[in-house]
Amino acid sequence: MKVDERVCNALVLFGMLALPLWALAQDEPFTITLVTRAVILALAAVGLNIVLGFGGMVSFGHAMFFGIGGYAMGILAYHAQTYMPLDLGLFTFEGTKSMPVIWLVAMVVSAMIALLVGLLSLRTSGVYFIMITLAFGQMFFYFAISWAAYGGEDGLSIYVRNDFPGLNTLVPIQFFGVCFAILCVVLFLVARLRASPFGLALNAARQSGVRVETMGLDPMRIKLVAFILSGAITGLAGALFADLNRFVSPSMFSWQLSGELIVLIIIGGVGRLMGPVIGACVFVALEHALGGLTDFWHIYLGVILLCIVLFARGGLIGLLTGKESAHV
């Protein structure tokens, strides 16, 4: 029995909302935190899916933006909680505990770095693009390790979660609500983006850059805009992830995390709107269920991923809907 993709998408979002509400009724805050983690990883993978699924660009350094968002949150909150002004040369900044301000800074800085990285990396393609994005990610990783002012390889702890107007973000269900609302808004915007003329042009650039050029469009510019949007969304997810843990560390830049984000997309379905969301739910569920049984739970994840690649080319959504490709 095949399921309509829109019905599948709605059921996934309903399940992500219903589970924390059930956990709240059962007084199980850990479950709420677990789902919140899945929501944030899904948001990061949604950002990556713009370039990987819609644009056909395999970025193996997207954890770079995740880490930038995390450190934007950590640095701003650190200076606010220690009352030490942040010296930016031309002016000083006292830091902030306001989530909206931190999100804006995380997205802007991530977008600016994505612009610079994209201008260099998009001159290449294929395995060269993969390697240059990986190289940039590793550069930021080793820079964070050597950044002694903010903990170096030990990372940076934040004492209290940042503030959102009208909410107590230390309450797990309220912080989950903030993250879930952001995910829904981003999914809506990405859906509109995919159906827009820009989204169609990006899909065309994925298939044949030469044909796009004959239409008078610049495929590199189209991919660069997609890369910037992707970096901004992933940076936002990094800021939320750092707030969830109240901790930032160089591991947020690691290539392993970049690989995990790609795995999330493959599990759910490359190019599918809700593919990263389903992939994040499955990944976090397996990590929790199998992680308590063995330290080698990644082996089981690898077997599942292998089965999906071999027998469900469209990911779990493709398996449920009977459509192998999201572009048909």
C-alpha cells in the first residue's frame, strides 16, 4: 500500500509534535529533549538538502556552518554571562542572552562565510567540490581547537539557556516548541523556494548547467545563492543545538557531523522536503535505542543505510510513496 507524500509529511510532523506532548503528560523530560535534538538535526539537514538534494552539490563540510552558528551563540552568551565586553576593534559589544538576536547573528555570519566558501568551492565540481568543502570544514575545526580564548579543544560551557520573550526556555517543552516552530517555518519557506522560479532554475542547474546558460542564466550564481541559504539555515540549527546542550565545542565542526547530516538525508530521501526530518527521527531513535545496548551501534546504522541504498533508492519516503525520485 502506497502513501501519498503529503499525507506522509503531515504524519511525520504530527508524530514529532505528539510525542513530546505525551512525554509531558508522562513526566518524561528526557524524551522531550531527545525529540528536540531530532528537530534541530532535521533543521540542519534541511539546510544541507537545499544544496545536496535540490542543487546536486555534495558538501562534506556543512558542519562548518553548524559550528559557526554554535560558536556565535556561545561567544555572545559567554560575554553576556561574564559581563566581559566583546572587543571587535571599532566597537565593543556586551554580548546578549536574547535568542532572536543570537539567531540573527548566527545566520548572518554563516551566510557570509558561505558566500566566501561558495565563491571558491563552486568553481569546482564532483569530487573536487567534496574535497574543498571538507578542507574548509577542517580549517574551522582546527581553528576552534586552537582558540584558547573560548575553551580550545575543551569547548565552552554556558551556565543558563538563553532567553526567548514570554517563555521559560529552561522548561524542555517550551524550548521544544520554539525549535519545532522554527522547523515548520523553514520547511514552509523551503517548500515555497523549491516551487519558485529560483527553485526550478536550481533544479535545472543540477541537471545541466550548459542548458541553463543557453537560457541566459548563470548556473554558478544560482548555486551560490542556494549555498548561502543553506549555510544560513544550518547556522541557525547550530545555534539552537548549542543552546540545547548549553555547550559548544570544536566537535561541531567535525567532518563526522557533516557525514551524519548526509546520512540523515539519504535515510529519508534525497531531494525530499521531509526526507531530512524522517532521517533525523530515525537516526536519533536508533542512537538512543541501540546506543544503550552497544557502543558499536553505528554498525547497525550502516546495515540499515546499505539496505536503503540498495532497496529503497528514494529513501524511506520513496519506499512509502512508491516514487524513487523527488524530481519526477
